[in-house]
Amino acid sequence: MVRCKDDSLYTGVTTDLTRRTKEHNSINKGAKYTRNKQPVTLVFHIEKQDRSDACKYEYEIKQLTKKQKEALILQFNNQALVN
């Protein structure tokens, strides 16, 4: 999940976080949604075993409210600080 400059959140699936984040910050390869909302910053990620699992989890995240997504991001960042 990336946070756009307008504070909106964009969720997607990728096999390469670094590459995809750079692409979202480019005019040519970023998602249509993020093109006019640059720069974007990676705020949440999780690894899944395969693309099918990743897409199912992406769908679950997209069903959350923004408040719930923010709580997920906060929990993720707190766990990163502990580890």
C-alpha cells in the first residue's frame, strides 16, 4: 500500500516492491490513480505465497475503510519498530 501526496492510499500487488514504488512515482509506468498524486511512499506491505493469495488479500484490504487501513498501517509500523 502506498500513500499518495494527497494522503490517499493505493493498494496493489507486485513481485518487486522497490521497482513498483519507483514506477508509481514515474509518469509512464505508474498506475493511472497515482500519476497525478506523486510522490507516493510505501507504507504497508506483506508477502504472500503466490499471486492468488496476494490478490485475495488485496481485495480484503480494498474493502476496508480508510480508518481501518490507517490502523493496519500503524500496526505494521509498530511491529517493524519492535523487530
